[in-house]
Amino acid sequence: VEQQRVIIKNKYGESLVGVLHETGSTQVVILCHGFQSTKDFRLIRNLAEVLTKQGISVFRFDFSGNG
């Protein structure tokens, strides 16, 4: 599964940084981490792996100011 780093800037210049796990599917799950966590939290990474093995693309990201 191809992984691509994605950076999206908001109108305040803050960056939302994420990782897109592209499987080629039209199905995409967006994974949002919880309080005091990041996109690289083990649970989030493991969930992304399980979903991509099922052919589902995943986007996991850090909220602005986190990660």
C-alpha cells in the first residue's frame, strides 16, 4: 500500500499533517486521534493497517497544533 504524506494549510497558516494510505479504492476511512494522541499512535497505525489489508484507503492526520 502506497503511503503519501499530505499537508493542508488553513486560512490561518496552520498545517494539518496527515498520511494517506492509498489502496486505489473509492472507499476511504478518515482516522482522527483522541486527546493527547497523534496520527502515529499505535492503535491508529494498526487500524490503518487492518483497513488497508481489506482494500480500504485510509487518511490519518494530526489536528493543527498536535503531533
